[in-house]
Amino acid sequence: MQDNRIRKVVIVGGGTAGWMSASLLARVVSGGLEIELIESDQIGTVGVGEATIPQIRYLCDALQYPEADFLRDVNGTYKLGIEFVNWARLGDRYIHTFGDVGRRLGVLDFHQVWLRAREMGIDRDLGEFSFNTIAAYANKFAHVEKLGDTGLLGLGYAFHFDATLVAKSLRKLSEANGVVRTEGKICDVHLNGETGFIESVELEGGKKVEGDLFIDCSGFRGLLIGEALGVKYVDWSHWLPANSAIAVQCEGVEPLLPYTRSTAHSAGWQWRIPLQNRIGNGHVYSDNYMSDDEAQNILMSNLDGKAVTEPRQLRFTTGKREHFWHKNCVGLGLASGFMEPLESTSIHLVQSGLSRLIDSFPTRDFTQVDIDEYNRRTHFEFDSIRDFLILHYHATERDDSDFWNYCRTMDVPDSLMEKWNLWKAHGRFYRNEDELFTIPSWVQVFLGQHIVPEQCHGIAKLLREADVQDYLEKINGFLMQTVEKMPSHREYIEKTCPLQEAS
């Protein structure tokens, strides 16, 4: 039988994407696979992605990297969700959390009970029935799986961390598992004249690195999948018009918040990500509506502490590649596409791309049907995340700037309008196959931005006011009692995973 195994994987580019790829492949693929990662110290990484979503915990599990050790190594804190300020209206704030909201009542999702209560004139904020929201605003955290026999689930959470420290930690794991790092800048990519497959990359100085499967983690440039293989980029800036960001770090302040904050300004929004000893900040904006100087002034005047780094400018175009896997090359991270960091999906997309690659790990035959399925599933995930991000911009009542006027009135994808119209009628939402964001996620953003259904579910109409009132009171009571007993976020961090300062 012919030996058509993949013998060598070459990863181009380091950073979080490159070293995540190396560490995960080295851990889960055994039996003679050689992995070489090429990066240059002369080429910087974007390295500002400091917020994640709960799927990051699966990475720790796969790498057998204990959560507390990971957070200690990467200046990590816990993240219960994202607070959105000034998005639908000036003065608004709500949290999109990672946990459930309330508890199902029979066949009804909790939000249908809440909508029925609203019809009855019972005015209760949705966050009063979210364990994550109550804990977040109390600045508390603990590992809670469930609330006794109440049927209420525990806290869903992700991490905040220093992306540079993550790359260093994953590099250490990778090299311990046999990954070879090569320092150098790639000056040429050699393709097979008949198949168009990548045969090798050439470094300055003449060294060639051959491989069977190539993973492009070269950032926005897309050195392999874009420049060498010619896979085009699909531009989404007409739906997601922000194209610039300025990032800066500042001193930490107390209390240590267990959530990210996103504050909308006149032409974009500002992130605030609390780490153990500092805060990561950035202003995402459209340079078609705001100058760089004005954007920087807004950012620097809205810091909670003294800046400890110089502001760093970034440019980007939201979108994706026409193909994520083409011939013998898979694009990951910024080489595959870019979603602005509004919902902290960038690192997840690397992780999910790797998961699909492992599911479909090829032989040197590179069967096209497998490649097509990988691309189909990845396109679906990118498109569904895109729609969720567009929702934040389009579901606004703001008319105080040209930027928000554009976002409020722009045409949006049919796939989003189908969800929007279904929700607006009776509060119904159906999640599809590989869709990342859950029903509670969509519900929290729809309601947080004042997109309220015209009617509740027909069965919810049959509920009696006294029963609804009692149901809501019991849920809120259980949650409030539990949060009251929890330690503060800072106390929990200091007890379980305090940062190990460099000596």
C-alpha cells in the first residue's frame, strides 16, 4: 500500500495563531509527524487580542494545561461577558453574558416568560435573571456549576489575558512536544508547476523549508494563501465599516471587573479589558468618519489609569478569504479573514479552524471533497458571526453622527434580516448547525438594543400574572443569594491564580 501520510507540517508565522496551531497539532497528532514553525523576530504580531469566549477553555483541556496555571502564566482574569455602553441610545448599558438567562418553563424559553411579564406590565430588567450579569455587576466570581436543585445553571466564563504571554507559553509547550522553530524571513514561495501546490518556502539566506501541509498564520498579509496562491479577499466593510484601531495599555484600577466593556463613541467604540496588573484599551473606528488624531484623543481621555505604553495604530479590512483551505494550504488567524474584536471571536476562529482541520486531517492526496466541506463549514461560521456583529451596529437609534446614521440605515444581509423578522414577530430564534452564538446571546443583544418582539409565544399568553410574578421572584432570589456569598473577582484571582511577576 502506498504511504501517503502527511509527514511534515510547516506553519508560517508565530503569534497566538501560529503557536496555538503548533501546540495543538503537536498534542493531538502522534506518530511521526514533523512540525516546523517559521517566524521572524523582525516582524511584529498584532498581539492586542486580550479577550476570549468560553471555547478557549477547551484549548486548555486539549493541551492538558490546567486553567489556574494558564491564567497565572498569562496575566489572566475571568470574563463573564461584555458590557455594551451607548450602543442603541446614549446612556444605555447592558451585558451580553456567557451564561443562561433564567430557566425554561415547560416548553417555553425563559425570554418568552419575560416577554409575557412585560405585556402584563411587570417591568423587570432581563439582567435580573442572569447569574452572570448579577455576578458581573457585583464584581464577583467563583466556579459554580449549578445552583443546587433549582434547575439554574452556574457561571459561564472565558478569559482575559496578555496575548504576547499566551504566545510565549504555547511556544514553550510546542517545543517541549517536538515542534522546531526556525528564525527567518520568507522571501519566496515555491509552487509545483503542475499542481500549483506549495512545495517549499525560501528564507533570506537561501534556506528552503519543504513540507506537505502548510498553515498560513502570517497575519493580514496572507503570505501563502493570499500572495502565493492568489486566494482573493471578500471585503465586508460596507457592513462593518470600522477599519482602524488604536491600542494602548494603562495602569490597573480597582475593583477588578470580571467583564469586558465596549463603549460606543461617535464613529466606533472603545474596548476595556482588565488584566491582573493593567488594563488593555483600544478605540475601533472608521477613518472615513473620524481622523486618527481625534480617535486617539478620545481614547486617551477615556482611560481609567495612566497610560503605560505608547498608542499603537492598526489598520484592517473586515472580511474573509474566498477559500480558507486551498490546495495544501490552510489559512488561520488574520490570514483567513478578520472580524473586528467586538465579540472577541478572533482567537476562537483560530481554534475552530484548527478543530476542523484535525477532524479533516488529510493525506498527501488532499481529497477535494474534504477540503470543500472544511470551507463550507468555515464560511458558515464566519457568515453567522458577521451577522451577529452587524446586529450591534444596525440595531441602533443613534442619529448623533454620520457614522451611526449610516449603520442604522444600511442594507444588511438577508440571513440577518430573516433572524430579525422572526424575532420581531413572536420572539422566536432558531440556532443552526455550526452557528457559534447561542439563543441567549442573540436574545440579550436584541433586547439590550431595544428590538422587542411585537408578541410573545402563544403558549406564554396562557400564563397567569401571579404565576409569572412568583416564577420571576424565585429565580432572582436564588441568584441574588448565591452571588452574595461569592468572593470578589480580585479575591478569587489572588487565591487561585495570581500573576507570577518576572524576577
